[in-house]
Amino acid sequence: MASDFEKPDKIHTLYPEEISSKMWPLPAKELLFLGKKTVPKLLNMKIRTIGDIANTDKEFLMKKFGKFGKQMWEYANRNR
């Protein structure tokens, strides 16, 4: 994901302390493995950004998406 910050040939390092300021404002669809079926479900739950996912109760996401909900929450909370 960090490589998407600057295109086409630049590499960007995303440090743990930058997660909340650089990654969380991005749209939820930018999170690894979120696809065309999951994103509309998140939007219907008013979860629009990666930060929204990170700050949503993990148990809630697991009830809605099963083990993928846990994985989604963990990806959004990397290095937290």
C-alpha cells in the first residue's frame, strides 16, 4: 500500500507512527483485500475510511464479516 502514495516509480516507506496520519484517511477500498462486494457493505454501515475500520469494534466487524472482519480490522490497525 505504501508504494501507492507516490507513483509511478517512487518508493515510500510508511513508518508505524505514520499509520494514523497517512493511511487512516484513505478510502476503505484502498485496504488490502477489500473488494467490490465488501466496500458497499462498509459504506452502508457508515465506514468510509481505513481509519473508520481501525476504530470500529473488532467484534462488530467479526459479526458482520466473520473471520474476514477480524483480518480487516487487523490490517487497518497494523503496528498500532
